[in-house]
Amino acid sequence: MSADYQMQLPPQTLDNADAKAKPLLEQANAKLGFVPNMYEGMAKAPGVLSTYLHGYELFRNDSGFAPPEQEVVFLTISRLNGCGYCMSAHSMLADKMSQVPADVLEAIRNGQPIPDERLAALAEFTKVMFETRGMPGEADVKAFLDAGFEEQQVLQIVLALAVKTLSNYSNHVNHPELDEAFAGHAWKG
């Protein structure tokens, strides 16, 4: 998937950010040691970056999904949205931080069946929520719950969809250059 429109507004950086964007970028820099190019693009509308950062943190801390499961959700959504930047970033996180098994990561990156029953059920339910715009059938939810997930986590998938919609769509119109930190895991759909 390729977007031809590219925003002309310059990125908001630590050097030129307005009063609403600057604290968000400073927070990211303090936490990550750098400001991802994606954040500089999202900061063109500070509410987008603020909402993204808040929702992302809530999903990471309170979703009830283990780190590898969180990454499967984010990778599944990013792949469905065709976001190379987020696929690359979450592939790096999956590999280096979240301990996603290598064969699972490669399957998601390549659109192949996931060789782990529980993670495959999670990816499938995430895909159902994406494709049905949040209107899963009874059988879809039963399969998700039967894989060992909780009903409250249906709403956590909604949160992940919202967060990734913010980042994936922002990247589609901003076309951020892939940061050096993610370059080793570059992905093109």
C-alpha cells in the first residue's frame, strides 16, 4: 500500500516545537533517549501525539496481555494497515525487548500462519476486530476466549486499534524516515 499524499508542514522537533508539542517530545526523548521521527510528524497536531502516547502506555501497562502478545496485536494491526514504519519499529521491539519467538515474528511479517496456537488466535481475533470495524461474531469471541483470553481484553484490542490507527494513519500522510534504531528490522508491505 502506498500513499501519494505527503504533508508539507515541517516536523515538530525538540528545536522548533510549539508549547503543546515540546513537552511531549521532551518526555519521549527522556524515556527513549531519542525522539522517533514518527513522533515529530504526529506532533504537527499535538493532540494526536498526546492521545497516542497516553493510549499506548495504557495498553502496555493495563491490557492484561504479556509483552509478546502486545507485540502480536500491534504488528497485526500495522501489517493490516500497511504501515512499514510501525512494522519495522514493532519488529525491533518484538525481537529485542518483548521476546516474541523468531518464527512467530517472521510469520507475521510475511503474512504466514503463526506457529503458536494462542498467538495465532490473538492475531486472528485482532484481524476480525479490524476487518469488522469492531463487530465480531459470537464464534469469533468464543474462539478468542477459548484461547485463554479474558472478555475485558476485547476492549483492550479496541484500544490497540485506536492507538495504531493514530500512528499508522499519521505515518501514511507524514512518510517519516525510518529511525536508525529500527533500520535493522525494516519492512515493506
